Amino acid sequence: MHKRLLLHAGGDGTSARSAVIEHLRGGLRAVMIPYAQSDHDRATARFAEWLNPLGVEITGVHTADDPAAAIGAADAVFVTGGNSFRLVNALHRLGLIEPVREAIERGVPYYGASAGSNVACPTIRTTNDMPIVQPPSFAAFNLVPFQINPHYIDPPPPEARIGETREERLREFLEENEVTVVGLREQSWLEIDGPSMRLVGTGGAVLFRRDAEPEQLQGGADLSAMLLETPRYDA
């Protein structure tokens, strides 16, 4: 089986609803991993409101007696946005990294938004979030061989600048790590189906690589070659 991922920048996800339904492809039992937020029931209910009427049953993994078994039995895995440090801390504490990775390797579709996109990467080092908790590791699901910076914001003009820009922070990250970073603007997402990957939505994205100028991307861009890359961290 091949991987099927939909990785959303976060923010207003309504533009991707039809894509999410297509992504599920008839799957009726989805598990929500809501640990990026403090109110797990509310995070799960938000998705249930629009998916339940379509016949998709969403269960918060926090309600399961055996979370790993619930993931193994699901037709789809959803990971909501929130704080990436809180999320990855819970994933390690509950031992859910491998069960999710195994499910996706079997072809179970994965939907991640914001923090949910961060944890699809090898590490959460390109998150925008404050480290409100200290996880045992920054290592995440490693479903793709690149990094995502969701909610990407372009640098303001010099006269409007206050503090560091997102671009400067990502360039600093690339001084220490040799891995492609996708700065994913809101209203955009990545669709991965086996060996193919494309950028979808109206927001576009910015591609960052070490020793290269940022590259502007528009919806429809074929990024399949990135799935073959080998990242190097602390390099």
C-alpha cells in the first residue's frame, strides 16, 4: 500500500473540505488525535459537526481504552491543530508514534492541519509554537522526508518590520540542518498519494533550501521529487 496524506497549513480549513472527503475515499471510521489542544472533546467535535452528516464517524483517541488499537482499527487518522510541543509530548508519552506510522504505511489516509502537519515531518523543529511543555524528543511521525512551516507569513516591507521574520528563522534552521522546508501559507495544503505530491489551494507556498534563495510556489505545483530526498539534521 502507498501513503495517502493531506497536510493543511491550518487556519480556515473550509476550502479543503471537498478535498478531505475525496481523501477519505469512503472510509467511515476516523480517529481524531486532539492532543495539540487542551480541550480534546471540543477539538474532536469541530470535525464531527461536518463529517458526521456525511456518514463519517469520528472518535477522539483520548476516549479509547486502548489508543493504539483504536488507531489500528481506523479507516482514517486526523490530527488537529494547536500546540506542536504539547502534541508531540502526548504522542511520545502514550506510545502513538509507531501505531500511526504503521497505519499510514498500510495505506490508511492521514489528515493533518497546522500542528498535525508539523508532526507528519521527521521533527517538529520548524513549528511556530512556543515550547509550553518539554517533550522527550522533537521526533515526529516521519511520514515525509521534508519539513513544513504552517501558517507561513511573508516578510513585511523594511519600513514595517518589527523583529525577526519567518524567513530569517527558517534560514537559521537551514544553517544547522540540510532539509527542504515548505513554508505553507493558509488556504494551501499538500496532497500526497503514493509517489506523487502536489500543492493545492490558493495561498501558495515558499520552498526553502540550504544555500538557495526561497522559491515561490503556486497551487498545482508538482513536488513529487521531494518525496525522494534524504534529509540531514544537525548537519
